[in-house]
Amino acid sequence: MAYKHDYDKALTRLRIILQRLNDGETLSVSELAQEFGVSQRTIQRDFNQRLVGSYPIEKKGKLWVMKQGYKIEKTRDIEDELILDILDKFTESIGGEFYTKSHKLLSKLKNDDFNPIYAKLNIEDITTQLDDIKIIEEAIQSKQKIKIRYKNYDITVSPLKIVNFEGYWYLIALDNKLLKKYYLKNISTIKLQNEKFSFDEKLKDVLDNSISIWFNKDKEPFEVKLYATKEIAKYFKRRAFPTQKIISEDSDGGLEFSIKITHEMEVLPLVKYWMPNLYIIKPKKLKAKILKDIKNYLKHNEES
């Protein structure tokens, strides 16, 4: 999931800088920092790590300018160029034939073949299953059942969505009326069936609002209130979960926010990952569960 708030601010800033350079302006790092309300180091990073090498700009003395005789013309909007760079890096993290094909396609739209944006995502390579995925996508679009071999048995399911949680790919499907999650790499021999299916459109909201593969469609979503200390608060401002709501911010930078989940395992691994800087405020049951897990962990360490 993306860090939307900071991403939008940086994208807007880079777009404006490039547009002004493209219009022939000479730009000062200190003046830009004051204009955008950021540090000079941030602006220097914009130029040195995000723009130089990908765009025809250069530094003359203390000012940045567009190189003489150059114009950014291939894409209609500079923001489009930046977004293409980011997409290219995301697909590179997937790797394999998928990246080869997507990179070739994206390169047709970009000004050059150099991308200054680095994104390291631990995403499974599923390029060997592209043919199977095409069949599944066709079935999802036409609401057509498929017969699959999952592990060592054959089943007929109604495919709803292909999703990626924490780098792993899953097929979300209905087996009769039961919502199930199938690890994509354990699926083989996919065949379209002539039988159509329908499903409750509320399921779409459940899928869109899910945080992890642990979501449960049969449980009513419940609210979890959390507190992030100032050391990590910025990450939860950037990375907004689908149902996240900011409740309050402390003067020292701490953040209280809430999310809605359908299964405790949607939030417990998250809290453990960010310990000791992320706390559950309520419900008390989840707070007690975390404390119990910590005590068991410490007890196990003392005994080993």
C-alpha cells in the first residue's frame, strides 16, 4: 500500500519544479525550500536523487536550469512522466517476464530508459502463471466459474479477485457460498466452466477494505484504536489503511488513529512489527492478547 499524503506533496513539488525549469526559469534551492515549506536538504534530494539523470537539467553555480536546447515534450504532463517512473519500479520488484513486458510497454511512453526512482518491494514473481492469470481474469470479468486443481484436489469455484498481501498472491473465490482464499502458486490446471455465478456486491466492500489475508466476510467490522509514538507517526500518515481515521495528534508528534477490521490477525502482526512504538488503546480484549503474547515470548526466552 502507498504512502499517499507525502507522495502527493512530493509529486506536486517535483511537477512544479520541472514545469518551471521547462518554462526557462532558473531555480534556487533556498528559495524553493522556503516556497514549499521544506528543508533545503529535501530540495537538494529532489534534484540529486529524483531529477538529475532522468531529465535534461543542470546546475550553474547555485542555480538549477534546463539544459540549453532541451524541452520535455513527449508526455503531455510532467506528472505523467513521474508516475510512469514509479510504476516501472513497482513492476521491477515483481521481476521476471512480467517486468520485461511491462518495462517495454512503459518505455514506449517515457522520454528515456533511465529511472531515478527506487522501490524495493518483496513481491512474488508470478510470471510463469501469466496464462493461468489471464483465464482467471476472464472468468472474473464474465462472472464465470472455473475448475482448478488446488494442491492435490479438484474444485469448482467462483473467482472474485486476485490480490496481493505482504508480497504473496492469492485468488479470492467463492466455494459454494463460502469465501475462501487460495494461494496462487498452489493453483494449476485452470479451466473455464459454462456455468455463470453471482454474488452479493457487499463482498466488494469487504475486499476493498481488507488489510490482510486474514479478513473475514462473515464478521461485522469492528473498530480498533491505536496510538503511534512520534518516532513512527509519520508512517501512518503516509500509509493510510482503507478504513483509517486520524483521531488526534499530540503536541509532541504522537498520533491516535483508528482502523476497522474483521479479524484480530489483521492488526496484531502490525502492532508487533512496530513495537514498542505502536499501542492498542481499545478494545481491551486485543490489548490483553498482545500483553499475553509478549509475556509468553519473554517466558520462552528465559527458559531457552
